[in-house]
Amino acid sequence: MLSAPAWLASASLGVAAAASQSFQPGFNLQEALDLARMCNVLETPGAPKPDNWDVVYTSPDFTFFDEKWQLWRAKSANGPYAIAIRGTVFNNIGSIVEDALALLIKAQATITFGSRQYGYKFAADPKAGLHLGFALAALMLAEHPVNGVLAQFKALKIPPGSQVFIAGHSQGASVATLLRSYLHYNTIGKDNLYKTYVFAQPKPGNDYYAFDFESLFSNQQLAYRVTNSLDWVPQVPFTIELLRDLNTPNPLNPNEDAAVAAALRTSRDQVVALINRVLSKQIDKLRNQTSAVLRNRFPKTPIPNAVIEDIIRSLLIQSLNFAGAASEIALIGKPCQGGPDKCDSWYQHHLYTYEALMRSQLRM
């Protein structure tokens, strides 16, 4: 068994007892195990539920991406709530498209069409960028007028000041991360207290987004991502860092080293060309999904396709510099010993693998 960090909180009292008065900062193994089980219930029919928790609400599959989430509540008096967000559904094209829209868009913007404006904000830093598919999914998950998180908080009369865990696995981990940011910058969402645990998180944005997220939540020891070292999903989307992605001034500035800058400029141009090719192939899908977000907010406002395409292009960042976000809890993966039927390319990604690694490597 590996020694746990000094700040690894004791989990002997469980989630409900620890959070009955306020969230305790620091990684708590029992909290992580319970939340991982909630995520597994969403993804695996018949999976064991966490003890001392009840499901309060289960959404239908909704939006173009077929998002799904659950709201749980601890059985203890005044116990916390928990949001669990489902990962990729591999027999669903909408869910797969969400993963595939691996382009970066601005983390905050105000979109104007006609006399109406639609603003969103996931980060304060103007350089912050978000994975396009995950950002659209997080917006719809938060803002859907019936099945969204904010609508259900209101419908279920979740009292202001409630403690709310946010969790997700795989695709759901990135959406959960972005949802946490969105709730922070949304007036309604700021009424509650939050703590996040995500598992096998693909990269949700660029490093400037990660800085914003981590300064707000990780520095307070209230946001964790659990990663298996042998899981390939946290290594995607593919990431390319260019000169324009670096802070300035730096010694690679074109005015200081023209030869290095010229070489990097060639790489940049190749990446920009790749982004444009991907955009050209995906523009119809992007247009449809962006329309869905806007029409959820403004159902009676006509939104021409040409306007949607202009909006998409105006939000894109010419970069592929993706990064993970939240304090990482690193698990050392173990080779699969279960034979070919069990040891497929997803073995290291499954939540039961994560649960086994947490139990063996992190101290209760």
C-alpha cells in the first residue's frame, strides 16, 4: 500500500458525516469511492449503489449529445447532494460527436444576433479556451429549461447554501469540470458550496482554463481528478503546443530568435490548416449543436444558419494546446490479468479498475 499524502483526509466517518456541517478540504477516499459508484450506476445497469445515498432525480437522455445525469442525496439529516454525469455512450452517435469536436473555443464570450445577446462564462482569463464538444454539453446540461441542473435545482427546491458534490467519469469528467466553472460564474449556481471529484478526465480546455479552474478550486483543496497511469483517455485530445500558446515575453519571441520562430511558424501553419479542414467537415454538426444551445435559451428567436456559422468561427481559437484541470490523484496502473475477454483496450479506463486501484493504493 502506498503512503497517502499528508492532506489525505480520514474517511472513517464517510461522506455524509464529513459534509453535514461544511465541506472538509482535501482528498477524502470515501467521498471518491462513493462518487465513483454513483458514476458507475449511470453507466452500468445493476452496478452497486453507494451506501447511505439515495437518488433524487434521474434525467432522461437529452440534447443532441444525449447527456444524462443524476442528483443524489445523503441519507443523513442535512446531508450533501451529489451530481453524477454520465460518460460516453459508444452506441450513440451524438455522444461520440461530443468527444470528436476537439477544437478550442473561447471560455467567455457574448454572442449577438439581431437584437438579442447570449453570454456565457467559464473562466475569467481571456486566453482561456474550452473543448468545443464538452463546452456545448456543459452549457446544455446547465441551462436546459426542463432537464438541466439549474432548472432541477429550482424544481426540487434545493435550498441555497447546500453542499453539492460534482462528479463524472470519462466524457462526464470533463463536462463535470466545466459545469463546476459555469456554476461559479453563474449567479444562481453560486448560491451553493461545491466539491468536485472526476475520474479518467480527458482534457477539458487549454492551460489558461486549467489555471483559472485550479486557482479557484484546487488551491482550496476542493477539486480532484483521479487518473490511472495506464488509462489512455486522460491523454486525449491530442495536444500540440505552438509559439502563440506561450506566455510573452519569452526567448522564443520572433524578435529574439527568428530561426526558431520560423520553424515554429511552419508547424503552426500546418496545425491551422488541419483545424480549418476539421472545421469544414464538422461545420454542419457544429451548426446544429450550437443552434440547440441558443434555441434552448431563446426558443422564439429565429437563428439563420449563416449566423450560426459566423458565431462558431468567431468563437474558435487557433490552438490545440489542451490540458487537464484539477489537482491530480495519480494511481499507478497494473497490467490486466483477466484474459482476453476482460483485458480489452478499455480495461484501464473502467470505473471498477479505478475503484480497485484507489482501494489498494490510497489509505482509508
